[in-house]
Amino acid sequence: MQQQRSRVYVWEFPVRFTHWINLLCILALSITGFYIGNPFIQAYSAKQYIMGWIRFIHFVAAYAFLMSFLIRIYWGFMGNKYANWRAFNPFSAKKIRDLADITMFYLLLKKEPPPAVKKEGHTACAIYVYLGLFILFVIEILTGFALYSQSHYGVFWKLMGGWLLSVINVQNIRLYHHLIMWFLIAFAILHVYIGWFLDKTEKNGLMGSIFSGYKFVTGKELE
């Protein structure tokens, strides 16, 4: 017998908007950042200005990413219950139980994942991963502005990340900035795979929800 399914509006427009802006920014930042660290196209004339344009794109994408990040923080207080920061509480006993269940599901040791759409929108695993991702975003922004502040002076740039230069060696800051880039690329690949896997297993329209905002909830979850 086919289960009853209800359409639930989970991801509001600001959540979807920042999701795609982050994707485009990370893609642009990764490509340009890799080139800045290891130029693989040589200029044969000063008029080509290749590195200058690459750095310009990198900085524009960095500012766009920062703005998107701040909008998402703001919407964590103003958005619905699926976007609200209360849904990301990692200390809930239920979250810890669900984390064990969803981990067993990902390891193919359990057929059904714990229902999460109706109450949180995210699985327990996603909550912990996104909190870690949030911390990495902060570190990436701070290290990026720390490197940027080497050629920009003033109190503003000092506050934005320049203060890190007096705490951590600049080469280590560059290394951390670079390593987080690779981690974000790996996360993006895994993120797409897990989204597709859950969509196929739960048949809840997960992949399409990041475009429309809607997921489908089964009768069991509604109970």
C-alpha cells in the first residue's frame, strides 16, 4: 500500500539563494585560488594582466561569499523552524540517537534512515557536519582577510583578519586557507552524493527541494 505523502515547505528563498551563491563563490574561489598559489597560465605581455584579473575575481567572489554567509546567519534568527539555529542544537539526546541511526544507514547497515524532515529538515549527521562547515567558513574568511591585509592597512582590515598575522605565521595561514579549500571541494562532492542517495531512498524530493523549497513527508513522519 502506498504511503500518504504531504508537501512541506522546508527551504525558504534566502536559504536556497545563499546555498547557490555559496556554491558559485566556492567554485570561483577554488579555481582562482589554485591559480594564485600555482600559476599555470603564463603571461607573455604586461597587457595581458592575467594574475591581476584572477586576483580581482578572487576578491569579488570572497566579498560575495562573506555577504552570503552574513545573510545566512541573519536568516538563522529570522527564518522558519528549518532554517533557525535552534534546529542545529548538537547537544540534544534525540540528535545523538539519530546520529547513530543515520550513520548506520549511510554504512548500509540499516535500511531506513530516521525521519527528520517534519521536525528539523536536516538529518542529525547533517546538523553536526553543517556546524563544522560553519566553523570552517569562519576560519576561511579570517585567513583570507589576514592574507589580504598584508597589502591593505588600517583598523578595519586588522579587525577583519589582520590580527591573525601577529598570532600565526603567514605561511601557516596560507596553508590552512589552502587546505580548507580542498576540504570544501571534497565536502561538495560528498554532499551531492548523499543528497542523491537520500532522495532515491526516501523518495522525498530532496534534490529538487533546493530549487523549489519543498520536500515530501510520508505518513509515518506525519504521525
